[in-house]
Amino acid sequence: MSTLTAPPQTVTLPRLSTHGLMQTALHRWPLWLACLFSLALALPTIQPRIADPNLIVYQNADEGGMMDLMWSYYSGERRDSFQWDVDYGLEMVWLSGLARVVLAPAMTVTPVTLAVLLRWLHLAAWLAALGLMWRLVGRHVGRGYPQAVAVALLAVRPAFVHLTTYWQPEPVVLALLLLGLDEALTHAERPAWWHIVAAVACASLAFLVKYAGLFLLPAVAASLVLAARRTPGGPGAVPRVRGAWLVYALVGAVMVGCTLTALAHYVRHATGRTWLQEYGWWGSLTVNPAAMAVCVAGAGLMGLSLLCWLVNRIREQQLWNTINSALMMVGGLFAAWTLLFGCWWLGHPERWLSAYSQMAPAALSTREAFLQRLAGRVQAFDPLLVLLAAIVGGVAMTARGRRVMSETMAHDKRRVLLWFVVPFIAVMVAPVRVERHHMLPFVAAAVVWILSSLRGLRSLRFLAVAVLVLDLLLNAAIVVRERSYQARQGDDIAFALAGWWAGHIPRSATVVADHYRRVYVPSGHPKLKVFRGSEHLDSWVEQLRDAVSRYHPDYVYYNAAPVAGAIVPPIEELLPRTSVELVRQFSSEGRGYRRLEGDRFLIYRILR
């Protein structure tokens, strides 16, 4: 009896094409060029020339303050140079925990280690943001030249110079918001709930790093509504949420509740008492215009909820209900993600109070007139991009422009982008503190909106190319000039002093020194007495005299640069009843790099 056997089958496995990978890499050469440009600007100063935390505090007080705060998270200790207990969010909490678990078993972690870790993370986030910009434009505008233009314009932002000097968390926020915006735009085209969940998660993480994640929420809600209108009953349909009209009241209640909680529980450093203890409820609001404005806005949102309910009682508003339901779902997801990612704050509510209670008054501290403020904000945003956006928007609003721009999918995506940018523009022209590094995600979104609009407005392409090329060249020149100067940090007087100090100041000598923000004090000197310094000359002089009287030092070391614009008097007036001898001075005049104009280190020996 014969047995039938099937003929053997050959299974062909797909092979990875080296040629295809090379072609893909070559097509992305503008992205690689932008990344190399950023690396060339950042790498010369990313590693400290001297592994001394005091040098970081001297070179940049803001970064030094962040380093000391992160060190307190890591070790529970506060260095002598510790300046403030205010954080932007939870980034440094997460990183200090990571360093404790991953780095500590393998190496000795110092404050400089944490500062360098933060620098490398922010540089990696910046490079990731360039890649995410490339992907976002390729998916939603077009491949090729739109991607190259968008990435090049982002790479030459003058704000990058600020970030490589201060190493603030904006690169992380930028990367998260570009990723979340990409997910929101993808949902508008191919509705799927996981896009919304991912976009809101990015918004939550960006918010926990530094506030700006809130601006992504209107764009995500707009993506939900637009997808639901285009495909009613389809995968993008927004289920109706009962009581969705309460969404505005809930947001308003959170605003008012957080503000009143801060007034009731935040202990002021100046007085040791809370605002409530010092002024009462009404007095606390009247002496804090920022708190009053937040509470009034929250009450207005509660009134808007009541208006929604009344209108629906008269006649059901389908679109309004859809918008409210979308906002309720996005808000609920945001709250859930924020509680998950920010659970550390639940065990440390004082950190939350410290961060947000002090940041709000600082953000509302501007005193500029409206036109002056508007001109400054346009200059910081990018005047050429603002001009081009105004021209493109004006043409798009004409009758012919509306016909050309009426393509449903691209038009919906541009609406999502506008819901991301326009709320920030409203904040930007308000009397709040907004710097150019805060504007990065919104500049990126404006570039995407302009490029998307130009694909339907061929008549403007020549003008647009001229404006964008000019903008690219001008910003590139600014960035290269400023970073080239920053790369000459090695010529700062601090390094000359470091080489001189070890051989000329005995370790047994007591030294009274100016604050770490004003002079570089090499670490490790056992008898160093640093006075806190002040923003006012009279107080600075008083602290110097008090330190000399208390510690009876062998040397006095201070920076003769102006204090808050006031000229520091000569040593004979600073210490009128003390005999001194000038040992050495280090002046920044004539050097290739000056941290601040007028820096002059003076070291005097006290004569007994």
C-alpha cells in the first residue's frame, strides 16, 4: 500500500535589503545634517572642563540651582550653594530616582554627575524632537522638501542657545508635544482610540515636566470632534457623555480649589506664614492679582457650564454636546494619566505647593505696556514666520483661498494645529512671562501649518521660499555666533583662578568668599565661609562686614562687579577699620569669554 507524501515546500524568508536601508538613510540626509549641526553646537560645552559643582553654579546660577535641587532629591542633603526649593515639575525627581537605582551601584554619583545626566538627556530629547518633526511633516504634510524645511527651521531656533546654556526641560516638552500632536493629527485622519490615549499621555507627561502639556488638550479634543463629524457612527464617533456640560465647571473648580489650597497651605519664606494666616481669604486674593485672576476665570467657567445646561434645556445642541463630551473624555484621560505619572506628588504635596505657588506670581510679573509686550513677543517668536503666517492666513480666507483649501482631511488637520497654537498666542499677548524657549513647540506647529497651507496655495510658493530661506539664514547666523562665543568658556577667569588657588591659598587659611553665583570658589577648601550675598548693594556690604567680623578670616575674596547695577565701593570703604593687602586680582577685560561684563575677582589678605 503506497503512502502519498506531499512534496516538500520551500519557505522563503524576507531578506533585509541593504540597498533599501541605504536609500532610506540617504533620503533623510537633511535630518542627519540638522542633528549634526545641533551636536556640533552642543558638544563643546556639554561636559564640564572641571568636575566641580561650584563651577556650574558660578557659570550659570539657574543650572546650578537645578543641580543642587536634584542633588537634594538624590541624597537628601542641601549643599551650601542651595538657592531655592522650587521645581518646574517631576523630571528631576524621576531622574534622581533613576540615578539611585541604575547609576549608584556602578559608579560614584556626585552633583556634577546629575548635572551632566540632565544635559545629555536634554540633548537627546532635542535630537528626538528633530526626528519627530521629520516624521510629523512626512505623515501629515508631505515627504521631501517640506520635511527638510521644517527640520532645518527647528534646528536653527535661537532658543537652542538658551537651552544649551541653561539646560531647562523645554527639549523634553518639545519632543513630547510633537509626539502627542502627531497622534492627534493621525486620529483626525484614521480614527482610533489608542491615538487619543497616546496623545493625552504625552500631554500629561509634558505637563508634569513643565506646564505646556495643557495646550495639547484642545488640539486632541478638536481631533476627536472633527473625526466624529467626518465619519458619523464610524470608529471616530464620540459617545455622548451624560452630564458633559459639567466639564467647564469641573475645570473651574480645580482652578479655584488649587489656588485656595496654595493660599491656605503654602508657607512664605519671607514671613514664615501662609497668605491666609497673614491676610485672610479676601485679603489674600486682593494682594495676589494672579490668584484673583485664576479664581475669576474659574468662576466664569462654572457659569459657562450653567449656560450649556440652560441652552440644552431649551433646544438640544448636537455639536455643542459632542464638543462637551470630547472635552470630558480628554479631561478624564488627562486626570487619570496625571495621577498615574505624578503619584509622587500625592506623597509629597508640599512639593506641589512649593512649585506652583511660586511659579504663578513669577509668570505674572511682567510690567510692560501692551504694544511693547506684543512687539517683544513677536520678535521672540519669529517676525518672518509671523509675517508669512499672516499672509498665508489672509489669502486662505479669501473666496478663492477657501475653495482651494477646502480639502477635508488637510483642512481638518490644519484646524487641529490651530487649536494647539491659538490658545498659546492668547497667553503670549497676555501680561505673563513668556520667553522664546517656551515658544518652541508652537513655533514648530506654526511651521507645519504654514507648509500644509502652502500646498494648496501655489501662488504664494515663491514668496514663501524667499521668506523661509531668509529666516533660515538669519537664525542660523545668530545661533552659530552665540554658540561660538559660548564655546570659549575655557577662557573665563574662573579657570585662571582655579590654577592659581591651589598653590597660593593655604588649606589652613580661613577664607570669607562672595556667593557662589558671583565668584568661582574651588571645592574642597576646608575653612571656607561663604556669605549669601544679596540683590541690593547695601545688604551685600552688610553681609560681607558681618562675615569678616564673625569669622576673622585670613583672606577676603569677592567679585567687584556691580551688585544689581550699583558700583561696589573700594575695599577701604567696604572694611574701613581693617588692614588688608591685595594678593591677586583676575579681570575679565580683554578675555575671549566674559561670563558677565565687569567680572573682577579680588583676593585680599587680612593683616593682623
